[in-house]
Amino acid sequence: MSGIRIKKGDLVKVIAGKDKGKEGKVVAIDHKKNTVIVEGANMLTKHTKPSVQNQQGGIVTEEGPIHISNVMFVHNGKATKIGYKVEDGKKVRVAKATGDVID
């Protein structure tokens, strides 16, 4: 198991790169490459040919992958590290800054 502590649907903040400071939801995670795709961050332009799905073709913008080390979980409006704790026999994620249980 990889050490990715961020899950799909989490609110994260980009802490490095061209989109530093942007916040968005995690759309997808690639565990093999340790990357995440964040809504509205690292926008790439792609030139597409006309096809059955895209009749028009042309230039399409979409989110690109960001390395997991360049994003941080946001809890109560603040970027924080994530730890784990066992509560009632279940492993839960904990915000390191506040000690609150995330899920």
C-alpha cells in the first residue's frame, strides 16, 4: 500500500508549482504514479480531432496530474498534514493541526 493519505473528493491546496495557492477537490488519484488530479488546477490544453464523442474537435482544456507531495489537505480553511489514529477499533484520519477526526 502506498502512503497516500488523500482521498477522492477531499479539498486540497496546491503548495508548489505554477498553480501554487489554488484550492480544489480531488477528482482522481493514480496510486502507481503518486499523482492526483485537482479540479481547476494544472489546466492543460489538448488539441483533439473530430470524433463520434466530440463532433467539433478543436482545443480542449482539462486538468493535468499533480504529484501528491505538491498538494496539502485543507481542514477548516487551513492546509494541514494528515495522521492516523485508532478509535473504537477503526483507523481514522486525523488533521495534525487541530487533532480533529476527518472521517
